[in-house]
Amino acid sequence: MNENKTSEDPRKSLNFIETFVEKDLAEGKNNGRIQTRFPPEPNGYLHIGHAKAICLDFGIAEHYNGICNLRFDDTNPVKEDVEYVDSITEDIRWLGFHWNEIYYASDYFGQLFDFAIRLIRQGHAYVDEQSAEEIAQQKGTPTQPGVESPYRNRPATENLDLFLRMQAGEFEEGSMTLRAKIDMASPNMHFRDPILYRIIREHPHHRTGTTWKVYPMYDFAHGQSDYFEGVTHSLCTLEFEVHRPLYDYYIDLLKEDDRYRPRQIEFNRLNLTYTVMSKRKLLELVKEGLVNGWDDPRMPTLCGYRRRGYTPQAIRNFVDKIGYTKYDGIVDVALLEHAIREDLNRTAPRVSAVLDPVKLILTNYPEGQTESMHAVNNPENPDAGSHTIAFARELYIEREDFLEDAPKKFFRMTPGQEVRLKNAYIVQCTGCKKNAAGEVEEIYAEYNPLTLSGMPDSNRKVKGTLHWVSVAHSLPAEVRLYDRLFLVENPSENKDGDFHELLNPNSLTRLTHCRVEAELLKAKPLDHFQFQRIGYFNLDPDSTDGKLIFNRTVSLKDTWSKLKDKL
């Protein structure tokens, strides 16, 4: 075990990336430094897949007393925006990670441009005047070599002149590119003279304005930015594995000695059931109004999860559970929901809320009397304290908790049967009142005053316990019930079809006549609660003094836990 690692490590074994890191440390590579980076492109909001990469990049650095840079890959001004930069920094901080400085690929535009000129002078790059379509057609196939560009062998002096004029803005977008001169017959398609620079004149850069008319491609900018910053371990998802030889090729041309070089290591990306994480498809959902913005609680974005009530610790716990491998797969979203329940079960206060209220009248309870009932905030946390909830003659209970003609194993409210009201008395139902349509309007019951905690019959057993709120002391609220956004387990498989047809029409249900206990008047936006017997909820930021809105985070039912028990 290397000395950089913390002495207390609860994990049973290292993942394969940690094994590589420890081997490099043991061999004294890069003078024992550990430096990673998280390099998002500021063209969208971060999603749960990015959270896996964030936890790895920042986690490795933290664990080995190293540094993790936050570096924005801002090489395409056509799609980038400061809005995305701000949202990304907010999401990373929310997850609990920090950085010393923010870096940008645009910080290195001058160095990258100089390196490109060096490649031209050394005969490693040339200006191609073919269209993108022509270049793609000449690439060949994995089993057939490509065709060399007719501009491939023009003199270096001519290439340099054209490249400088590209930067001066003399040529139209798409008319020219700078390509690396490598091998059009290489079995690795990425080596077949990849594009290094393209012209972008019509879209000012969010940091550099109109200074640059040519912009580097990702494969060219990424590795060199790692090198300029001193990154030791460049951790990428598996789709970049075939790019690694090109990454190393450019580094070999750039580096001046063998004392330092970054190392790219790939790991499996996160795929979740009933979820899409394509930036393009998420952007379509937003632009077409199929969701209510990037932070819609149905979205897999981190800001969407935050608004829904997911916690940073739960997401980090989930990432720890799934781990890192070299094999792609798909993770059951129920495991993510299980991690959320585990965390909220320990931290969320218990409160009473009635989503579909029907009035319960205790006919033998004194009119005008009110009692304050003691309610434990969280039985999982002895330090969570308690609060009081008002009890009176007229209450609300859930409509589904009453049946006039109930089956034998219905242990809720039905005429002649006793149930306990949570934190209060045992009551016995005596009947109900219906309207002309046959719907129950009121339920009647009698309470037993000797069944309150501390009274002689308080320990008497009954099979059902119901939650409730006082009619006079409860608050009106809207509750939003969120379900999975897609109907099929793997919507990403429908690559050629219209993913709109896979959307769940019942992914959002608004309940507008709910009642919640008065304790929730103290709640602040995004505060978490367990609505007893219903699920975990949080207060939506759209709430106002006159209108409380709660989002369902997850239900109480834990499908992953039940599945795990069967395995």
C-alpha cells in the first residue's frame, strides 16, 4: 500500500484504475504526483453519467492526496454557452467536490496553434481543401485502406501560409481544414489523417470573442491540454479507448523529454434503465417542451435530480455501489432509487400528508377541543428530536384507507373495525356518509381516550395504523408524483426510430387538493421529508407562502431490495 493513501480504507479491494495509479506511484512515475481532470464540454447540463466520472476524477485525486482540475473543453463556440459553465460548476459543488482553479481548453489556444504550426513545418500536417463529406468518403473502412487527399503532399511552406490565412479569416467555414499526416492505410481509423483544426468564423467564443477563426478538434486539444496542465492520469469512458493511440501519438510529438507524460485510462460509462443520457436527446426534450426545462425532476440531469430531492451523498453512494469496470452494461434504475431511500431513511424527518383527503369525524371527541400530539422526527436518528401535530374532532385521512365493504384482510378503516391513528388514539369506525353519486363524503368513528401513549390501554394491539392531519390545522398543498420518463427499459436502443413514442404519458401526475401538517410551513426549498406511509418528498423551489408544492423523490417501495433478497 503506498504512503499517499489514507490509512483508513473501508473498501475491500482496489478497482482497476486504483491499481494502475498505485503501480505508477510505486514505480515513481511523474515524480510521485497524482493529477486528474474533469473535462466537460459546456454545451449542456451534467447528468447522472457525468456524476460517475466526477466521483472518479475528483475521488482519485482526493484519495491519493493529488489534484483534480476542472477544465472546460470549450473548443466549439457553435454549441457552447456561459449558462452551461455556471450550471456545471454548481452541480460539481453540490456533489461535494472542489477545485483550486478553473481551466479552459481556450487557455491553451495559443500553445495549440503554435504546436499545429510546428507539425506543419515538420511535415506532420497539411491543409485540405476538400469538404467534410469528401474527407469522410475517402476514409475507407476498417478492412479497406483510405484514399489520400490530393492536397496531402503540398509543400510545408504552402500549408503554413494557408493555415495562417485560415486564422486570419480569409476563407469560409467548411472550405478548409488542417489534417494530421499519418497513415491512410492504418487499421485504426483514427490514424487516417484526422482533422486537427476547422474554421469557425460566425460564432464568437464565450471567452475569446472573435480572436480565433480556427478551432482545434477534441482529439487534438484534449491530450495536449492534459500535457500543458501536468495531468498524470486522464480518465475517460470506454468509447475513447480506440482514440488512445492517437492521444499518445500527439503527446509523443509534443513532449520534450521522458520524465513526464499523461496516461489515458478508460472505464465503462453509466447506462441506466428507462433513461436516456444522450445530450442531443435531452436537448430535444427541453426544446420541444416535452419536459419543463433542464431541471425537470424527470430528467437525469443533476439539477433535475436535485430538484426532485436526490441527495449528493446518495448519488455518491450509488456510484460506489456500481463501481468501475472495462465492460459496458446497463444498471437497473431501481439500484439508484435504493441508494436514495437508504440515505433519506437516515436523514429525512417524518411528517403527515394526505394526498387524496376524505373527512373523518370523531363523533365522541369534544367539539372545539385541540390536543398537541408528540411526533418523532426520525426513528432512525435519535438526535433528530420531535415536533407536535394538532389533533381535533375533524381529521383528514386517505380516501384509499377506507372501504365500506372490506375484504377479510383489509386492516385499515371499515365499519366495526379498530385502527390506530399514528401518534394518537385507537378509533373504531361506525359508518360513513355518501353523496348522490355514491361517493364517500364523510367517515364517522369513535375514539378511545384510554389508548393515547401513557394511558392504560395504550399498548393494546390493532392491526392497522393510519396517518392523518387535522382539518382546521393542516395546510393545502400541491403534490407532484413523478414516474419514469420512458416506458421501455432501454430507450437508447431505438436509435433510428422516434423516441417520442417511448415517452411515458403518466410520468407526471399533479395532485392539487392535498393537505399537509402545519409543521411543513417551516420548510425551505429542497428540504427533504418522508410522508408517512407514502414516500419521500421535497419542497419544490416554485413554492410560495400561499402555495406549497412537493415533489415525490421516491416511493417507499424498494424494488431493488426485494430483488436483491431473491438473488
